[in-house]
Amino acid sequence: MPYATQPEASHYVAGAYIEDSAGDALPVIYPATGEVIANLHAATQEVIDRALDAATEAQKEWAKLSPRERGRVLTRAAQILRERNHDMSVLETYDTGKPLQETLVADATSAADALEYFGGIANGLTGEHIPLGEDWAYTIREPLGVCVGIGAWNYPTQIAAWKAAPALACGNAMVFKPSEVTPLCALKLAEILEEAGAPKGLFNVVQGYGAVGHALITDPRVAKVSLTGSVPTGRKVYSTAAEQMKHVTMELGGKSPLVIFDDADLDNAVGGAILANFYSSGQICSNGTRVFVQKGIKEAFLKRLSERLSQAIIGDPMDEETNFGPMVSERQMEIVKGYLAKGLAEGARLITGGDQVDRPGYYLTPAIFADVTDDMTIAREEIFGPVMAVLDFEEEDEVIARANDTEFGLSAGVFTRDISRAHRVIGQLRAGTCFVNSYNDAPVEMPFGGVKMSGVGRENAKAAIEHYSQLKSVYVRMGDVEAPF
Ligand SMILES: NC(=O)c1ccc[n+]([C@@H]2O[C@H](COP(=O)([O-])OP(=O)(O)OC[C@H]3O[C@@H](n4cnc5c(N)ncnc54)[C@H](O)[C@@H]3O)[C@@H](O)[C@H]2O)c1
Ligand SMILES: O=CCc1c[nH]cn1
């Protein structure tokens, strides 16, 4: 390994790397080769306690700083992250297998954007003055306390920063548990935050499987839980958090519709469908995996899509020419292969792809199924891999009803040149994050999140502040108190 992928120790707690080899083994596997590139351990209860104690102490001091001082630390961290973008991107590629071509522009950069954004707005996080005649009231925006972040494996740096940045800006501390599949990147974020001036213990990283996540969310020291993960995990975490009335943010899975009307610009629609299905080898929560194509454009769409897919460069993710990498793990590859088999068995027409590539690592070629119907498994369940399902439609009302016929509601997209139709359709799609003539943009200035089973709360933008702070209302009487007796 030309890069050091073995961290000094498994966990970053109270400003130092710590190890407890009594924890379950947690090997880190490079998806492009299947090699073990680091050996970590899951946190024991002792490590969890140390992290929560450190966060509790650090939060008290951090909350006393002025928001401007807190913001400066985050802004400095953003700057350091940008300076180290190349190394962070290489590490993200080792963690996830995503091509360096992607990680250089979409991971540490997105994390830096979040730190910069929340650093910038920290000093604007005020309460309000409420005039009530002679009397008045005011509100104070207060932190929640210790927040727990739990991550999925597809965007390890971005997910850690999308949670840490608003949490810290609001005066909270955080204990972050990365996915057991991609545990490396968050450790670097912890180092950088401290280098930027965050007090020791403000942002801690503890490794582990679901049991460590469970131990964190049931701990009474924790005020809030922000999970990025699947719907089944979200259900468990949300209900566990509810027992102690903890605040939650749930960023969960999806099966999002992308609707392409006859009048759409063909190349833009094809480009949108590629971004909605094959970036990060299809491992993006918001992906538009149900591609509804109006009948008049269907054949041209499929032809152009196949042509463009033949230009995908599948290979070594560290080679910057590569634009399509492996799946994150053997397990995820096997799950996707299972869905490919179901698609064929249920009568969908495989246009191209779906083959395991004859090389080490977990590579599948990008797959397109046509003639998919609404009842097929590949049109109903989240696959989280490079499998596009193309469904035909004729009428606008019909496609809106079919697009909404899902338990999920993370994202939706529309391609059309008719601007009135674009907004009319988007207005009726039940999804939290939508796109017009585009797909999968995730700027930090725009709230991100889902409706229905896809989640609760929003990440990014000013909206995230509501989920990492609470208001104290203070009524002020200026005159005498009039009591009935
Ligand atoms: N909406 C979003 O922003 C978003 C972003 C990325 C990924 N995702 C979703 O994440 C899923 C893929 O990620 P995954 O396979 O890592 O998801 P997952 O649900 O298996 O795991 C997510 C995290 O939860 C932890 N966990 C598991 N059981 C737990 C429990 N009982 N208590 C506490 N923590 C527990 C895991 O260790 C992991 O860190 C997909 O469904 C994808 O759509 C959503
Ligand atoms: O995986 C979901 C979060 C996301 C969407 N686009 C970039 N990151």
C-alpha cells in the first residue's frame, strides 16, 4: 500500500487515538482488490464511556464560546481539509473503492463546503424579539448537548461532516460512529477539527457495528441521534431514541423516480439518468433508480444511453481515468447480483451490464433493465448498486401516480423543456429533494432529506440548524402581576 491506511489506533477520543483490543475485530477491506488494508476493533463499553464523558465535558466549554469563535474553528477546518484534499480523497477511495476521479471533487470538498457554510452562519444563529404590547418575549437558540452521529458507508467523509458541522456550529459536541465498512475517513476529520482549534473531546470517533450504535443511542448522556443508513436500521434507531425522547435526524434509503418526458433534451436526459444511477457505482441514497421514460422518446433514450454507457472506464479506482469503480464490499455485490437475477426472473429485459468483472475486487458492470413494470422487485426495493430500471409511461397524471406509489420519498427528478410542466409535476411528487433537468446535485446551501420512510429532518442549509438546536422562550412582564386572588 503506497499510502498508510492503518490508523494509529481504532478510535479518536478526547483528542487522542486509543485502542482496546478487547473489542470485536473490524478489518478494513479495499474494495478494488479485496485486500485487508487496516485492522481495527469495535469500541468496548469503556471506550464508549470515555468518548461520551469527553464530549460532555468539551461541550460545556464549547457552548460558552461566542458563535463567531466557534465559526472560526469550523472555517479553519474547512481550509485544512481543502489543503489536504488529495490525501483525503485517496483515503476515501481506499475506504469505499469509489474512483479517485470522483472522490477528488465530491467527498472532502463537500465536507469542506459544510464546515465553511456552518462556520460562516454560526454568528447569525440568534433568537428573536417578540413584542407583546408593554410586555415582550425573546427566544434563545441553545445547543442540544451531546449528539451522536452514525454513518453509512457510501460517503464516509461527507456524512461525518454534514453532521459535525451544524452540530458544532450550534454549540454541541459529537460522538461519531462511522459505518463498520468504511471506518477510516472520519478519524482524519477528527484530527483536522482539533488542529483547527476544536477543544479535545468535542468531536470523537468510535468504531463498531450496530451494537456500538445501539449503546450510544441508549446512553442518557446523549441528547440527539443523527443516522444515515437504511430504512430497517432507521426504524430501530428512531424507536430506540424515542424511548428517551431524544431528537433525531433520519437520512434513510430511497427508490426515487426520474421522469423523462418526450420533449426533454435527449443528451441531458441521458446524462441525468447516468448521474442518477451510476455515479459511485450506484451507491447513492438519492438515486433515481426508477427511470420513467415517455413512450415517444423511449427507443432513442435507450440507444443513446447504451452508447454512452459503453464509454464507462471500469478499472483501478486510483487511476484518474477510471470513472466506474467496484461495489463497496463482497456482501453488497452479492445483494446486487441477487436483484439482477430477480429482474431477469420477473421478466425485465436486460439491455446491458450486470456482469461480474473478471478481476480481483467487487466489480459489476452498470446494468440497464427495460420494460420494467411497477410490481417488479427491482422497481420496488432499494438495490443500492448500478442497476437502472426503465419503465414506460404515456400520460403526465399516470406517471405522477406511479412515481408516488412507493413507501420511499427521498428524491425525484423531471426532464422536460416545458417549464410549467416541470414545476407542476415536481409540485405533485412526494419527495424531499427534487431536481429539474438535473440530478443528484447536493450543494450545502440546499436542504437535503426525505419524506415518508426516507427520513425525518433535513441536513445542510439553514434547515439543519433547527435539528441541532432548541429554542428557549422567555416572557418578560414589564408591569405588575395581576393574579385572581
Ligand atoms: N438519506 C441519506 O442521506 C443517505 C445517505 C447515504 C446512505 N443512505 C442509506 O444508507 C443505506 C446504506 O448504508 P448501510 O448499509 O451502511 O446502512 P445500515 O442501515 O446497514 O447501517 C447504517 C449505520 O447504522 C449502524 N447500525 C446498524 N444497526 C444499528 C442499530 N441497531 N443501532 C444503531 N446503529 C446501527 C451501522 O453500523 C452503520 O453505521 C442505504 O439504504 C442508503 O440509501 C442514506
Ligand atoms: O448518498 C446520499 C447523500 C448524497 C447525495 N449526493 C451526494 N451525497
